Amino acid sequence: MLEEEGRGVGEAIRQVEIDRREDWAAMLGQVNQTMRAEQKAKDTLTRIWRPLFGIEFGLVYSALGAAFVYAIAYAESPINAVGQIGGYVTTYLGFGASVLGVYVWQRSQEKRNGKA
């Protein structure tokens, strides 16, 4: 009886994995469709915002990381330095996430209105 339950659990896990793969495939199909539509857009900013946003975030994260390490390494009180820098990092990440969130929200409305 225990073996039968074990087989049932194994099959259930396999089914969950299959369903998860199908969900991922559907999601990636939608993402690819959106990115293709952005590439064909007439507006230059719509076509290049993702790469620019990625490059900008990469550069700024690198600079923030270097500044963070420098501040901790050369501070008299590293704990205080972490506390002071934390506010700046949080503010920057908040602004970046806000910009991205507004863009995604607006893009979703454009799709619903048939403008995308």
C-alpha cells in the first residue's frame, strides 16, 4: 500500500512539473510577443527603453556597490556607514522601481485599448 501511495505522489509531482513548464512556455510566449512589438514600434524610446534601463541600472548598481564597499572599508564606524548609505540606496531603488512600474502600468493600458 505504501508503494502505491509513493507512485501516486510521484505522478502528481510529474504532473505539477508538466503544468509548470506549460505555464512558463505561455508566459514566455507573451513576453516575446511584447518585445517583438516594441522592436517594431515607431517611437524610438519604446524600442530602446529596455536596453537603456538595463545599462543604466547596471552602471548605477556597480557604482553603488563600489561606494558601499569603500564607505564600509574606510569608515570609523562601519555600522553607521551602512545605516547612512541605506537611505540613499533605498531611495534610488524606489525611484527606479517607480519608473518601471509606471511604464508597465501604462503599457498594459495601451494593450487593453488596442494601441500596442
